[in-house]
Amino acid sequence: MHFNRQDIANLESRRRASFVNSLSGFKSANLVGTADKDGNTNLAIMSSAVHLGSSPALLALVIRPGGEERHTLSNILATGQYSLNHVNTGIIESAHQSAARYERKVSEFAATKLTPHWLEGYQAPMVKEAHVKMMLELREHQTLNINATHLVIGEIVQVELPDGALADDGSVDMNVTETVALSGLDSYYQPQQIKKMAYAKPDRAPKNLLSE
Amino acid sequence: MHFNRQDIANLESRRRASFVNSLSGFKSANLVGTADKDGNTNLAIMSSAVHLGSSPALLALVIRPGGEERHTLSNILATGQYSLNHVNTGIIESAHQSAARYERKVSEFAATKLTPHWLEGYQAPMVKEAHVKMMLELREHQTLNINATHLVIGEIVQVELPDGALADDGSVDMNVTETVALSGLDSYYQPQQIKKMAYAKPDRAPKNLLSE
């Protein structure tokens, strides 16, 4: 099956969004928690978090112009802070519902029955029910010329994890945290680990470290 | 378990990379195929593809300064073209091995026993063994001020999929394509779909469309 540029452009818009959103492969599913200057909270599911570097620990978010995420962006720009919280198998329905286009005065926390979790000294709420919670501080914001999407770069300044969630190598064990993956716009997956590969070197054959 | 900014900075560098690389959640696993002006091929696994928009169909890649990905970047800048190919369950070892720091004259295709698949009129090879193959044309390149990583934005101009890989809504069915997800630097997962959620609206309860 083959699609060229014109075939993609010719797709009906909702179908095209479903198609193109699935082409990058599996995506992360995170709830982004923010508040405005008066403490009114907002929560939005996002699948665009991308690792930029680990020293300092930087993540980028791609935020569309307009759309359901506009309140999140204005809160981030107002307070300079936002939380990122992994969606887990137990909160998929609430997380997905946060994408509905609620009015500004409605908090998605209340609408989706998720609980704000505040850290002293920060103006953005984490999600109590998430097993992996992070606080970020805004470091850079730009609007991309090509299609007016926003690139929001933040530094991870606080991380909360369940006991037992760190693997031997220092990574987060997502089997323990029950983190889910997203494909397209609406399909939620529970990943099963099948391989853990040794560090790749030119003079060594690839090696799976998991006993199979 | 709690980590603040200083705790993260204090981690040994390899541990810190494993930790921070897993904080964004699950990542896509794609092989990026390129060639230089003389047709010498290169292949690199990347987990940083992120959806920017579907009309036109745009994807961004984050590429670290230096590192194993430097040949990929110079090829993209030289030819303006690159392929993106989903890693599937059958090619994990080869895909992971492409991250080894081979010398410039060594093609990772030969070193990892993957096969270049050429489309007429394009200077970048796809990966024959991949079930989802895309060709992209470079649209924008910038170096991020904050940590000198490269942001490479391309438009998807060709897509090849196996028959039967399109779901009813137009998305790619990753159960069919056997696409894998990555966590951290080296852990490969086979995701199992657990929910497909109806479009979220403020006045409607969240609804799972999969019969359970």
C-alpha cells in the first residue's frame, strides 16, 4: 500500500489526522498539569514529550496553536512551571477525557476526577494518581515558522516515583509504573518488555540481556 | 522516591542518561536511512521522532550534537532527504546495533545485515525489512540555543505500508505492523492494545470502543 504527498493531502481531514499521527510510531502519554496566576488548575493529555538532553535534564513539548491545549500553554507562559505525569493503566479514561474542549473556568481535574497534588514552592499541580510525576521549569519557548506550533522546552526539577520503580541501571521500570503508550489519537497500549539490549559497539554482536 | 534537580545532576553520567531518557515515557523506535552525495548509505536508530502536524504531514527529529548520529545529520543536510522506518519485533537486534559508533566508511546497512530499499527519484534508502517506511524531505533545520541539539523538521512525502495495516479510522494498526516501543536507551517493548477511546467531549463520559 502506497501513499504519496498528494494522496495524504487528499484524505478527509479527520482520517488524515489519524493516519499521520500514527506514522511516527508509539508515543508517550503524559498529563500536563498547570495553573494560572490565581491558582485555577488545568490538565491536558499530550503525546509530544521528547527527550532533549540529560545534563541538564531537558524535555520538549510540541503544542498545537489553538486547540484544547491553549489554556495549558498560557498557564506555562504565565507561571513558568508545569508538571508532567505518566498516564498509567488505571487512569486512561480520565486522561483521555482531559482532551475534551472544556471552558476555561472548568478544571479538567474536577471534570475527570483526578486529584491535584501540590509541591511546596511550585505553582503547577501534579496528578496524585500518576505513578511517575515530574515538575518542570520553562527554559525556552518558540513558535515554529513552518506551521505555528509551539515548542516548549523545560528542565525537570523534581521527580516523584514509587519505591521499587528504579531498574538496576538507573532507568525507570515502566512495568512497575504501569505507564501506557499511545498510538494515533486514541489507542492506548500496555507494553510488554521483550528485549533489553547491551550497549552497541562496532566490534561486538548485538546481545539481548533478558533471559528469554 | 524523590529526586530534585541536584539529585539528578549528582547521578553518575551513564545512570543519569538512563534515568532521564526514561522520564518522558515510551518512545518511538525508528531507523533513519540516509546517503551522502556519492550514495554511501547510513542507518541510525532514533527515538526522538515527534508529530508536528498532519496538513502538511510534518515530523521533527531531535539529533544530538556529535554522537553516533552525526553522519545522519550531515547526510540529511547534504541531500535534503531521509527515510524513517518503524523498528518491528523481527529486526530489534539489527536496529539496536545501528547505534554503534561505526567509522564513516562503514555502512550500518551492511554491518547490521539490513537491506537498502530505494525509491526512484530519491537519494535516501528505506529499510526493506521495515513494515512501515516513509520518505521525508527536509523543511527546516535549527540548532537549539539551550543545549546545541539539532531540530530537524521534514515533510512526509512517501509512505509504504503492508496491505491490511490501515485501521477503519485511517490510522496505522501497529498490531499488524509489529511496531515496537522503546524505553530509556535499550529496552524494547511489544505493546498490546488495551483501549481505543471515543473522541472526548465535555458533555459525554469517556467511552472505550474496544469490546473487552
